[in-house]
Amino acid sequence: MWDELLTRFVLPQGSEDLVKEYTLKQWGVMFRNYKSELNSKWAKKGLDPTKRYKITAGQWAVFLDQRSTEDFKALSESKSKLAKRNKYHHHLGTGGYQRKLAQWEQEDEA
């Protein structure tokens, strides 16, 4: 995927490592969100996403098998209970606290 991306975009000289790190991180976040959406909007409702997404019936069957194991259900339930205990949900984004420190320091100086 990275090689395909480089055929479509011209990156500034010396920025390839930074762009690659950010891009791979974003792809991971996007893939996690995609799987979450497949689970919540399709698998839990018993719907078939093969017409809407580029996913084959075999891939969907494997996905459903993975989501229907007892281990997955137990883990999902425990994480759901843990999330419900949060009184204040964070709004720092995927970078977290460390990425916001520099921004906050600049705002304090201004």
C-alpha cells in the first residue's frame, strides 16, 4: 500500500519517514474503525455487508466466526463495562497527551 501511495503523491524531500510513520498509524486507526463498524452495524444486526463493501462472502464468514467466539464476547463485554465506568471521556485524539503537549505550550506562549 505504501508503494502504491508513493506512485500517486510526490513527497517533499526528507519528509518520507515522517509521512510514512503518520500514514501507517492512520491506516491502523482506519482499519480498526472499519472492523468496529462491520461488527456494530452489520454483524450484531445480522446484516450482510458484501454488497456495500469490497468483502467476499468467505471473508465475511471468517469475520463472523472471529466475532462469535466466547473469548471475543467475554473480552468485548469486559471492555464495554470498563468504558461505561469512564466519567470523563478523553478528547485528545489518537495522539494522546504527548502529542498535545507541544500545542499547549505554544498556546501558553501566545
